[in-house]
Amino acid sequence: MTLNIVNPLRLSWNVQAAFKSSDRYGVDLNYIDLLKLIASISMIIDHVGAYFFPEYPVFRLLGRLAAPIFFFVAGLNVSSRFNVFMLVSGTLLTVLTYQVDGYLLFNILLNLLLIRYAFNHRWMQLINPKRPEVFFLICILGNAIVMNFLEYGLLGWLIAWCGYWIKKGEIKDGWLLWLSLCIFFVFNILAFSASGTTLNVWGCVIEVVTLHQLMLRYQSTWKCPCPRWVLIFARNTLWVYVIHLSGIKIFYYYEYILN
């Protein structure tokens, strides 16, 4: 009988194949790549600050850029294709958060997954930018119900909704995006421990202005040459998010909680 030894280089999931798939949108950095790159850097700063430098609010402040960008990109990239990896990763991170941090909060990946599919249905035509008040009211009131168990609640849906219609060319003047970002950041100012500091308030104002300009200037044709590693990093933000956050939480649990 022949003994088959599994070659680790031929496993179904291999890093080289994953990196090669990064070229499917071209070899230049596009505008969505740029947004995801900014969000990923901000996200890592945020999580490092939250777990290892909580006494320095500047880490959390810089990290506030990440979530709005991810919601905006989710609105740009609505899809009917079921993403099993997002579902499994979001569920596992929810469990890990409960174990490490001691509270139950469904991970942002599950929130983004809902947006991907919800925005792909015909009912989106009923909440177009000509009549935004109904959707805004639903999100604001609904957020009061779900905010305690769904990460970022439904306020991120406002930003995703703007991304959806900006891509279709229906939002050009930007006042709805201003309103969405302001609502989202007011919630953040009230929700985080550094809410009373002048640094946090003015920092959020600057971030709202920056994000508004970044998002409103979205161009599907924009491209920029970049190093290969930058492209790989920007187009694998889901892996970056899952790997770095899991690693930080597990390290923090064994190093600071168990010890």
C-alpha cells in the first residue's frame, strides 16, 4: 500500500495563489484599494492602541477613520455572492471578543455582510437620494435597538448607502454624506471613553472633513502605480483584519488576562 504524504506547498489554501489573485483588478492601485489601504493602517493603529496603549487616546482617534471607510466600500461593492469567509470569521471573532473582552458584540464583518446583500435587492430603489429621510430615520431609530449587540449598529449603513449612490452618480453635492458622517462621529464621540476631551472632538471634526473629501471624490477610473506589496496589502484587507485582530486578542488574553 502506498502512503501518500501531503505536501504543504500543495495545500488547497496557499499564500502564493492568494497573492496572485490580487492582480484580478489590475496591477495598479485603484481608488477602492487606496481607501482600503488607509482603513487598514488606521484599523491596526486603533487595535494596538485599544489593547496595549489605552492611556494614549490618539491611537483610538487615528483608528476612527477605519470603520467609516469599510462601510463606504461595502456600499460600493454590494454583491449577491455569499461570502462564507466573512460569515465564519465574523462569528469566530464575535466568540473571541466575548472570551477576551467579556461582552457579546456581533463583529463588524457580520454587519458588512448584511449590507452587501441587503443593498443588492430591489428595495434599494425605494430609498434613493431623492427621499432619504425614511432610510435615515429607520437607521437612527433601529440603531438604538441593535447598537448594544451589533458592532457600529446601523449608523454605518448610512455611509454605505451614500457609497452605493455615489457609485451610481446619484449623489454629487455631498450634503447627505456630510450628514451621514456627522451622525456616525457624534455617536463615536459619545460612545468612547475619551469623549469629553477637546482632542477627540476636534480630531473627529478633522476626520469628518477628510473622509468626506476622500469619499466624494471617488473615481472608478483612478489608478496609481505602486509597489507589489502595497497592492497585496490593500487587496487582502479581510485577511489583514482577521489575522491581526485574532493575533492581538489571543496575545492579550494569554499575556495580560491569564497572567
